[in-house]
Amino acid sequence: MNASDISGTIETLMKQTIAKINEATSKPGCDVAELEGLTKQASELKQLKEQVAAIQHRLHALSGGSALKGKQSVSGSFLRELQIEVSQGMINQNLLTLTEAIKRGQLKVGEQLIMEVLPSGEKFTSDVMQPGNKLRERGAIGKFYRNAGIRAGDYVTLRESARGQWQLLKCDNPPKKWSGF
């Protein structure tokens, strides 16, 4: 089975699971346990889809950046794109934690990022460090949060425009959260 077969299978299963969720919620007195199981399945499928994309991106980077067959990335011309929800604790401590991206294989501890803050154009270099799966350069992160008016619950976008070259900006289109489950 190749990567496109895996992606296609995940998409098919996701559509089927969403259809089952819609069907279950349309019934009066729906079975909460069934709904919970379907929601967990949808969440796992989403994670698998992200992992497949992360593996494709990593293989692309390791092969010297030669062109990928099919879609280069979900985000278009960017190699990797991450959306991170900012908590009050992250703001208070000038942190940008990347735990979910590391779990999904989209970033690795020790990876060096050359960042350009948008729209200001300021640049800094940082690496992903342990403990905490966070960027080392806290001063620049705090300045970005203040200048962009980031508040708890806002999302920031990290997008790789070229190998090791990243843009950091406030997210205009945050991901939708599941509600009511």
C-alpha cells in the first residue's frame, strides 16, 4: 500500500465516521456511548492523516527537498504549516510550546528554526528544546505576543517557507473545535 492509498483509505473512513456521527445525532435519544466511540475514531483518523502528512514531509526533507508526487502540502506552497493554540501560561512565560507538532512528527527536538515574524519582518533563530518541547528564544516570542495582541485561546501559525526558514504570525483562520460532544 502506498502513501496515496493510505491517505485515500483514511479519507474514506473519515467520511463514513462523520456520516455515522451525523446519523447518530439526528436520532432522538441517541446512544452517548456510541457517539463517544465514533468521536474517538474520528479523532484517531485525523491524527493518522496528520502523521502520514508529517512522514511525507520528513521524507521530502531527508531526500534533499526533491519534488513530492501529488500534493506538496495541505497548505499549498509551504513545506510545513502548524497552528498552535496559545494558553495564558504560554503568554505569561513567553513560551511557544510545540508538543503536539512533535507528537505528530511535524517537528523534532533540536530542530533549528530561522523565524521571520509577520507582519513586522523581525527575524530570530531558535531551536526546539527539552524539557517542555518549546522554542528556546523566549524574549522574541514574548515580543511577538505583545505586538500581535495575542490572548489566551488565540492561535498562531508557524509555516515553513523554505527548509529551516519559518514565518510566525497570528492565525487568521483558527481550526474549528468539536462542540457538543
